[in-house]
Amino acid sequence: HLQLVESGGGLVQPGGSLRLSCAVSGGTLDYYAIGWFRQAPGKEREGVSCISSDGGSTTYATSVKGRFTISRDNAKNTMYLQMNGLRPEDTAVYYCAAALRATAQGMCVIRPGIGYWGQGTQVTVSS
């Protein structure tokens, strides 16, 4: 089983930046699509950004396009989410996940209980 651990969350002012990391152990990321999800209080968990196993395709939620960038480093078994231009509505618990999915789009619609998930890291955007 893969174990995923997020880091890099925190409190940031509107317009600021954060870089989330997700370190993976217990296996190799090479064959997995990966993604970042978030859940705000009172809302369902949503796919923020995902990337295919070969890194060849990515997908982003409309609300984060142009501001967030997903990446993966298979050699380090780590994935990242660079978040720029943060807004108060980006406040949520952010989760990383890995699953055997053929496409980035297919990855970003998985539900908890499918694949492997981290425990989450809080991101708060507030002045």
C-alpha cells in the first residue's frame, strides 16, 4: 500500500503563494495518476488538479486555472501543487491522492475510498 503525506499548508494572505508537497512511500508512483483535491467546510471534496502517470496530461478545476500548477517527480516519489494568487475561497483542507487511472481527467473524479489518500493539510487564505 502507498502512504501519502502532505506538507506545506498554512495561513497566507490573499494574493500570496504556497507550495504543497506530497511524499509517497510504500511503493513507486510510476504507474499512478496523481492529484490534489480539496474540501472546504460544508462542501463536497473536489478535484483541484490531476496529472497522468506519464506526466503527459494535466487537468485543472476552472477556479484554479492559471493560478495553480501540478507537478510530479517520480524519482523522488513526490508530487507538488504550486498555488499562486491565492484567494479566500481557496481556503480548504487539501488532500493528495494516487490511483490507477488512465487519464488525468479520470483521476480528478475519484472518490475517497478509491486509490490512496493523504491525511490532508489545511490551507487558509485570509488577511
